Amino acid sequence: MKDNDEIICNCLQVTRGEIIEAIKTKGLTLVDEVGDETEAGTGCSSCHGDIEEILKEING
């Protein structure tokens, strides 16, 4: 199991747990939707790949 306290978005200090919660509660399917809800990926966008992986883990 991965650590929910892991920082995924270093620019805005958004954690794996925050991203997972947003995906599950809001039914998110796109990196841009995660950014709208959590601000993750809206800085330099280097975490987009990690966000995409989390989306795949949650949504299959």
C-alpha cells in the first residue's frame, strides 16, 4: 500500500491522499479535473504522470 501522506504535487504540496479523496468523492477521471479540485498539477505540471497513475489505480 502506498503512503497517502506522500507529496505528489511538489509545487503546491498536494498529497496522494488528497488526490485519492477528490477522485473518489467527485468521480474524477481526468488530470485537469484533479487540478480543478485540488490544484495538483497546476504549477509546473511535472506530476501529471503520477496523477494519471493514481486515476488508473482508483478508476481501473
